[in-house]
Amino acid sequence: MNELIEKMHTLFGALKVDAGLQAEKGNKSAGARARKTSLELEKLLKEFRKVSLETSKK
């Protein structure tokens, strides 16, 4: 679970940087990277929810 959380932190950081570049400077490629990262985060968040529910049932 710690590895999953570390991956999420890394992706949140990347999303923050790329989304900021798109918002502040209109950087289209940063926007594309941010969208890709958001899809990866979505998968990790679903996995986190699954693991968290399994852990809480123990």
C-alpha cells in the first residue's frame, strides 16, 4: 500500500506542474501530459480504494 501511495504522490506532483503550465502559459503539450497523468491517477485511486477496503475488513 505504501508503494501505491508513493506513486500517487509522484503523479499528483506531475499533474500539479503540468496543469499549472497549461493554465498559466497556455502550454498545450503540458495539458496533454496532465490529462494523461489524470487517467493514471484515476486507476491508482481505484486500486487504493480496493486495497483500503480489503484492509479495513481485516
